[in-house]
Amino acid sequence: MLVLGIESSCDDTGVGIVADGREVLAARVQSSAMLHEEFGGIVPELASREHVMAILPAIQNVLTESGIGVGQIDAIAVTRGPGLLGSLLVGVTAAKTLSLALSRPLIGVNHLEAHLYANALAASIEFPAVALLVSGGHSAIYRWSDHGRLQLLGETVDDAAGEVLDKGARTLGLGYPGGPAVERLARTVSMTDLKLPIPRLRHPERRFDLSFSGLKTALVDLHQRHPERLAELAYALETAVVESLVRQAVAAALSENVRHLYLAGGVSANQRLRAVLEERAEGHQIEVHCPLRQYSTDNGAMVACAGYYHWRLGHFMGLDQGPRTPFPLGEDLALTKS
Ligand code: AMP
Ligand code: MG
């Protein structure tokens, strides 16, 4: 079963061809991140225009690279949302066109779920599990009971983890995207006496929520007091983000009594997050799974993979349907049943 997956929800144009939801035959990502760098964040109109330029060459490239004829593709999967509307429209329009021209089923994928499925490109998912999704726009913890069965356990009440790293990097003058820049600089030190607050939310019914906006403000303040200690500031920022994510994810896994914890989203590329999570979970006999680094940020292969599992469940998207944003995960996974 060959699925071609298309991702265009933000600033990456990704296309991938995946066999049986597991084997990546080809995957290409073209990012417009560099163009947004001078603005310190993504400019939606610019991102949409870049998708328009990149989408057809990306599709052509994965077909050539995999040696797969377009007629051999069995289904088209596309990120339907959440994301930037103009960006989503480019991918959805390309996917609908292919679906119509090739008479192949169209599967609309939730971008957040696609991030979780990047893990299935490494090994079969072990259910039941808890998943920690940490990206530039989202930070959330889910119970993942089975394919197509996700329940939100907690989410950020303000900024996403990636967003605080991006904005923090901007405060420190490290450029965009900030996560990798913070990680590189933080790696040059192994400790610091500079401390940033680790948020603790005490709402009894929302025990696994996250919050990062206070951290952002605290970093601005600390930077003003110690402008010359950049590497230590980066280390303190990374420590606070990692610690807050690890505490909540492990607490959620223990509360749900699961043995498997999946990490996903762009921030999951962070080596310290992976290491601290593994170390902390191991003490509770919880196994941590991470996607391969090349599939942790936005890409088309994870979309193809999620699409494969929804195809198996009989979830399809109609040609009369468009992008959907917002698109909360865990509320409506069934999309359109055939
Ligand atoms: P996504 O939204 O899933 O494409 O992920 C993008 C986000 O991941 C951005 O906020 C990046 O700053 C962040 N990111 C990427 N690589 C790393 C890294 N190595 N460490 C921390 N954050 C990262
Ligand atoms: Mg993403």
C-alpha cells in the first residue's frame, strides 16, 4: 500500500511516499524558514507563496527518487489542519487534484496526529501509551489508546514549548528557528547558577497542563541583568523547558498506568529533552520512544504514515471538504467516513 503524503501547514513544504505505513521510499522537505528569519517569526503570506512554488517540484522529486510511477500510488494523504490557512490550502489543493486525476482516495490528516505517527516510521506503536507532542505551535499530552483513539490529557495554557525557545532565542539574539540555536549554545556549558522558574499548575482538573509565558518574561529579566552570560542563559532556558515537559509527561504516564511514552514534534529533536525523559521514565519502567530526527519536524512521510492508518480505519476526506483550522486532536478523528 503506497501512500503519498503532503504537508504544508506552516513553513515547510513536505512530500513523502511511504509503503504500508512504515517504509519511507522517498521524502523531501523544502523549508522557507530562512526567508522568515529577518522577521523573527513566520509571515503567513510569504509562507503560502513559497508553498505554491515548492509543491509541484517536491512531488516530482519524491516520485523520481523513489522510482515510483504516479499511477502506482494507492492513496493521497494531506495535512488538513491545524495550521496557517493559506499554507494548508496549497497542500490540500494539490492533494485533491492528484486524488481526482488518479482516482485514488483522499485522506485528510490532523497535523498533530501526523507528528505522533512519525514514531511509527521507526517501529510499530505499542498501545496503550501516553504521547508528548511539542512543536512550534503546540504542546500537549495525550493518552493514545489505539490507532485513531487519542484523548487530550493536558496542553499549554499559553505559549508552546517551541515558541518559548524561538522567542527566547530572539531575546538572546540567536536567530530563528530558536530551538536548535538554544540547544547548540546550551551544549557549551554543563551547569549554571542562573535559574528560571519551572511553572507548576495546580488546577485539580487540569493536572497535566503546561505553561511557558512566565518563563519568557523571566528570561527577558534575567538577560537584562546578565547580558554577557548568553550560553548560561540558553542552558537555563533549555533546563526549565525540559524539566517542565518531563515532569508533566512522566506524571501523565504514571497516572494513566501505561508502559510507553511517545515523544513527537520539532522540539523532540532536542537531545537533552530525550535524555532527561529517558532517564526519569526508566526509573518507573516506562519506555520512551522518539521519532528519527529527520521526521521529528514537519515532513510529508509522517502525513503518509498517519494517512495509511486512517485508510485502514476507513476515514476519508471528501473533495467537497477543505482545510480545517483549528482542528483539535482527540475530539473528531473520524473525519468523513466512507
Ligand atoms: P514543528 O512545529 O514541529 O515543525 O517544530 C518546530 C519547532 O521545533 C520550532 O519551535 C523549533 O525551534 C523547535 N526545534 C527544532 N529543533 C529543535 C531542537 N534541537 N531543540 C529544541 N527545539 C527544537
Ligand atoms: Mg509541526
